[in-house]
Amino acid sequence: MDACLMEEVRLNGGRGALMEEEGKKEGVGYKILYGIASLHAMLPFRVLYVLSDILFFLVYHVVGYRRKLVRRNLKNSFPGKPDDEIKRIEREFYHHLCDYFVETIKTLRITEEEVRKRMKFDNPEIINRLTKEGNACLMSLGHYANWEWVPSIGLYMTPGVMPGLIYKQLHSETFDRLFLKIRSRFNSVPIEKRRTYRTLIKARNEGTPAVVGFLSDQRPPKHITEYWTTFLNQDTLIETGMERIARSFGIPVVYLDMKKVKRGHYKGRFCVLTPDASEEPLFAVTEKYARKLEETVTREPAYYLWSHNRWKFKKETSQPVN
């Protein structure tokens, strides 16, 4: 074996050992994180909400987590509201954000009976009708109320229907594994966004009916400037992946209108955006989604994810607003 080849083997062996060592560290880190989260999830809701109140004080008053961003987003979204009301919505948002955090961790241990009491769907028969005979249906929703409990829709589905939720892989493998565990409850199937097409094609070929949720209100990458609209009084770049997939498969799209009934209790109601996305004009489904989400947020603004830098990118004046 010549010297160059021996050096390559040595280097590759070193990389393999390093990757193996990093994998072990990730495994230990996940076990620790999962253990802490599981202990947290065993606590009753009344204790969790005490912890949430303490967390609110730290996040809002001590750390001031993204307060400038939240205030700016609220003021730009509701220019007609007085400062006192903006501040009230801001405080309610941070209270809700802390509730969302403890509720999400609780999902690790929550029972089916308990989640049925706390996350109700008014008309799941719409989904069951649209997914008959092996059909697929896309469900659009926003980062509103507690979206992590939406996968419990699987408890209301006709047996055999696959409930899925599209997600973007987190940078931290440890936290990604934890959230996959959470989002796999109630027979839900987390689908990494790059595998969406393959998953739907496989389901169609196997005759498996599916309802797949899309959280389409996050900021798209900067290089994607496909569709702009006015959302909450601001020029907004909208993710169009959901519509593209629905159009290519010729399948229906529904919107899930979420409401927070009281602390720890939510309900959702479905409305059909289109029975067949392939028959709609280009971007019509995306626009309908934006309008429905705007109605949801405007009704009770405090429960939207205002800490997300949704309007980081500005529209060039050469691009018309839809």
C-alpha cells in the first residue's frame, strides 16, 4: 500500500471514530434531555401552569426574550390599536408562549382520554369524507394556539387513515429526536419536508388514505420570492410548497381554524379551501390560506407566534403585491 493510500485510510478512520464519538455524545445528551422532559411531563397540569407562570416572569421581565421583535410585529400588524392594547396583547402572548412550552412537553405523557378533552375538533367528518377510498388531503394551519396537539386528529380519523405533519429538521439532533418523539404520539407520522413527495407517492401507490398537516406561515428562505401578498397589514412572503404539492397530486386542501377556549383547552374547525387544488388558478390556494389565517389571528391575536421574525425580508418595489 503506497503512502498516499495509507494516509487516506488513516484520515477516514479518524473521521469515522470522530463521528462515532459525536454520535455517542448525542445519544447521552438525548437520554438526559428525554429523562428531564419525561419527569416534567409526569406533573399534573395545575403544577405545570404554576411553572409556566414562573417561566413567564423570567422570559418576559428578566430575559426580555425577543420583546423588541414582538412589539414591532404587533405594532405593524395592528397599526390602529393603541399602545395599551398592544402591550396587553404582548403580555398575553408571552403567557401563552410559556403555556405552549409546558403543554408541549406534557405531550410525552398525556393520555388519549386527556388530550381528547383538551384538543377537540368540531367537524372531523370533513377529513373522513375527503380521505375515503384511499385519497389524500392536505391540512393547512398556522403557528396558532397549540399546534403541537393537532396531530391528535388521528384519534378522530377513520381507522387506516395516516395522520402526518410536515416538519423541518432541527439543527440540534438531540432536540430533533425529542420533538419527533412528541410529534409521533397518537399514531401521527412526522414527515421531514424533503420527503413529502415520496411519502405521498408511497401512500397513493399503497392505497393508504392520508391527511398531512402543513404549517405554512413560517418565513421562506431568502432565495424563494415566488409569492407575495398582504398579510396582517404587511407585505408578506408566503411559502407555496403546500399548494405546489396539492396541485401536482390533484387533492383537496382544508384549513384548520384554531381557537383557545381556556387555559389548556383548544378546539379546531375545518373548512375546505378547495376540493381539487389542480383546478384552482395559480396561488389561489395560498391566498385563501393567508386570508383564513389572518381571520384566525385577528380574532384573538395573543395566541399567534409573534416571536418569529416573520417579516425579516422586505419586498422589492418592482414586485407587485397580490
